[in-house]
Amino acid sequence: MAATALTIPEVSQKCHQVLDAVGEVMVGKRDALALVLGGVLAGGHILLEDLPGLGKTLTARSLAQALGVEFRRIQFTPDLLPADVTGSLLYDQRSHDFTFRQGPVFTNLLLADEVNRTPPKTQAALLEAMQEKQVSVEGTTYPLPSPFHVLATANPIEYEGTYPLPEAQLDRFLLRVSFGYPDAGEEFDVLRRRMARRREEAVVPPVVDGPTLLAMQAALEDVVVEDSLNHYLIEIVRATRADERVLVGASPRGSLALLLLARAKAVLDGRSFVVPEDIKELAAPALAHRITLRPEMWLQRIEPERVVQDAVAAVAAPASGALPTYSAQDDPAAQDGGSAESAGAAKGTASAKGTASQR
């Protein structure tokens, strides 16, 4: 059953409720969690690349519980076959016919654990699911449930027994997120909370459900993006392609990913319009994993994130006068005590002449 349409302030409130719920389990990682939730809100897939034991699996499971969606996990290994992911045809002796048995990919939130440990053939099976939201078995196509998101984990320092993800598959991930080590206070809080709950498993209560998540995602279509910001975004992406340190720069899919993430960031902040700071903040998570450096750059310890940061610094942001402005008089909701920023933004298209809503 479809959920009713939601306003941007309503979506923002629900997002923060989800973050609060997951934050009861994941200590001190709210900014990284907001990135992951923004990726889901934008309808994409997320690559969690970090060292072992930093909460990648716990993040995926806790987020699925808070979103009220079905969750499955696949442990990727060198002997994993495509049929172990997508499913296979089984012979039914009673009907004397073959029936399709769904694989674990038929879920709402799929954790692809250590995705770089499986051979390219199995990675390709996941690629179709990520891009087309369907799987093909023996010439028959089976659609995946909606919503469908992949949270894939990878260890950045282990290379033995791994199969590097091809650029085509990396390009399908909307963004790449790393958590990093907690500080001493956060690590102490992890131990304290474990003793307080008196059990290993941490359960997150559901905040929304699948239909509500789809309605939250649909609300992003109401976010206004100025043409000047689209040009600004494109120039950043093009700067990564022109960098002498880069062999292959970010693709047009990277431009679209940055746009979608910027809209999600605006909604998380309760705004119905994108500002330059959204693009600056999200450029590295959206673009760095799409960049292939020249081999000699590894010897100089140049990271793709640095290339993106240099591109952001080199491109001038649009003048503030080119951005939409709103006042309480533009929206009766703002006059009733609501946030002038959030409620006034709801009049985005009407009060900002020349804006282009990306739908």
C-alpha cells in the first residue's frame, strides 16, 4: 500500500528520527550515518570501505531495522557463484517443471559483505541488480523488490585473495563512505552501552516502513536546483577529468550522483533548495571512487579525494545573489511558527524565478 505524499520538513524530521535510532547503536558516527542515509534517500547504493571492526555490518543491519525494510546479508567469498546471489532454477518432481528459487538479492536492503572477495563473474551478477533492479536467469528477467539498495563493504588494506572492483561497478555506487576509528570517549561509550543492554545483539526499533521510505525518496523531486549550481557541479566534475594526475576522471554518472546527493542533503537539512555548500561537502564522497589515478601517483601517496578537493577549490562557487531567497511572507506555514528556512523553502519554484527543478 502506497504511503501518502510527504513534505520536505516531514521527510527531514523522519530522517533525523532514523539517525537518532541508529545512533543508539552506532556511537559517534552521525555524520557518516547521515551520508549513508542520504545515499538511500537518493535511491542509490553505498560502498562502505573501511578497516575491519568499525561497524560496517552493524550500520547496514541497524539502518534496515530503523527503516522497517527487509534485510539480507551475503558473505562474498572466492567460491561464490552468481546463482548464490540471484537464485536458480530447481526441478520440481511433482510438477515435472523447473521453478525459480529466489536468491538473497531479492530483498530491500542487501549487505554485500567483502564484495571484493568474489570473482568478476559473480560481481557482474550483482551489477545487473544494482543498475537495472532486476536479475536475469536462463533468459527470464525477474524484477527486484522496491525499494532496493545495496550496502557493500570492502577492506581497503587487504589485497591477497581479493578481486578489485572494476571501474564500471564502482561507478554504480552513489557514494563511498568510511567511518574511521572512534575517539577514546566514543570507544568507552561503546563498552558502556554493551554492558548496559546485557546482550550482544543490539536491536533498533523501526521508525518508518518500506512505503514511507518510497514516499520520502519521492519528496526529493520537489528540491529546487538552480541552473548556476548545475553548471558549478559540472565544472567540478570536469576539473577532475582535466587534472594531470588523473588517468580517468569522474563520469557523467558522477555528476548525476552529486546532484542526487546534494538534493538529499538539502532535505536532511529541511531545505527545498540546494546551496553550494551541499555540493562542496559531498563532492569527495560522490566522486573520489570514480577517479582512476595515474600509476605514479600511488608512489607519491596522492589519493583521489585530494584530486576532488583540489577541483572544488579551483572552481568558483556561484554568487549568493544567483541563489533562491525566501522569506516568511512567501509561505503561510512559516508564519505559523515553522522554520522560516524550511517552510519558506517549500515555495522554491514560485519564489525563485529562473530556477530549474530537477525531476
